[in-house]
Amino acid sequence: MPAMRLDKLLSEATVFTRSKLKQMIKSGRVTVNGAVITSPEHKLEPENARVCVDGAPVEYSRFHYFMLNKPAGLLSATDDRKQKTVIDLFPPELRPRLFPVGRLDKDTIGLLLVTDDGDFAHRVISPRSEIVKTYRAVTAEPVNDGDISAFSRGIVLADGTKCLPAGLEKCPDGSCLVHVMEGKYHQVKRMLASRGKPVIELKRLQIGGLKLDETLAEGEFRQLIEDELCSVIKK
Ligand code: URA
């Protein structure tokens, strides 16, 4: 990896803005290989430098992986001329490279991965990877055993599109859990609508082995730790 500026490395590895990082560096809070560095322009090679902020090591990796608790009202897109997107929630330094992994509808909330790693995103989205995405749906009427067996056989949508077999579970509060391996347009809503159960609220809870961190308020995000990243693609 080529040499890069200290403030650039920190802006890619943390969620602080570049101006905040400059202040932090100038005030002596950042060390490189044990030495305090007060120059934001200081050049280093990421693979040979142990960078710490306030004594805590900073993990630098080429790619970024975030878990976002998506709020309602934002588009799952990188930019839009009229409407706010999920990428607008991220620091300006990171925005140009980040994109959401797949889409949640504007009114769907919950777990959305955001990254700059195209191969990872492709793997998570592809039905061939057989990564199960779990949603909690509140429907106008509770689902029944007939719905559960129809889901397990594979729902045929109103336009004739055939869905892969999917899991459906009744929850004690009248909502249901839906487990799907694909991400067709409005898939969960259309599957439930095909059974006469229109969706009123939809929240994604899990992708593969990765559960939404419920301590994140809607609109908050955090970086994934390595084990969590692996759990996304582990079946
Ligand atoms: N299925 C839907 O219908 N909507 C979403 O946002 C995600 C899955």
C-alpha cells in the first residue's frame, strides 16, 4: 500500500471529520509507532504503522463496513437530487466511496450494511450465496399456517414472478418473521400481499448471522468488527 497522510488514514479509519482529526493530531492525541505526531500531513505506510488515538489502536483496512439502523424516510441510494439518502448520514469524507448493500424501501427500517467493498456487497446480495435476510413484518391481519406452507413452497407474485422458498413464523404479538434469500423489488411486501396480508411496518433484523445492534438508535451506525463481518456470509 502506498504511503498516505496521517489525517487521511484517520479519516478513512474513523468516523471523525477531517477538521476534527486535524485538531486532535495538533493537540498531541495521536501517536505513530509510539511517537506523538502533531503534523496532519505526516506520511506513513499503513501496513507498517501502529496508529493510536488517545492510546487506543486504530484499525486501518482498505475497505469500510458499517451497520446502519436505517430510519424511515431515507432512500437506499448513494445520491438523489431531491431526497435524502442513507449515505447523507455518514461523514462527508467517507460519502464519495460508500454505498448501501442492497436496498431497503424508503419506509422500511432496520439493518442496512454500508460499505465501499463491491465484491463483499455482491456476495451478500446474490441469491447464489444463500444468505438469509430476516424481517419482522406487521401485517393488517396475522399470518396463518396456510401462509407458512405457501411461503415454504415458494410464493408466486401477482405478476407471475416465482420466489424461492422462504421461511415465515408467527410471533406472539401478531407480527411475523420472514426469512428470504433474495432481494426482489418490494419482495417481502409483495409476498405477504399475495396472501392477502398487506404489510403495515417492515424492519430488517438480520443478515446471515449478523443481527441488528438494537443499541443503535434509528439513524445511527457503527463499524463492524471482524467477527461480525465474517458472520454476515457464514450460513
Ligand atoms: N422487502 C420489501 O418489501 N421491502 C424492503 O424494504 C425489503 C424487503
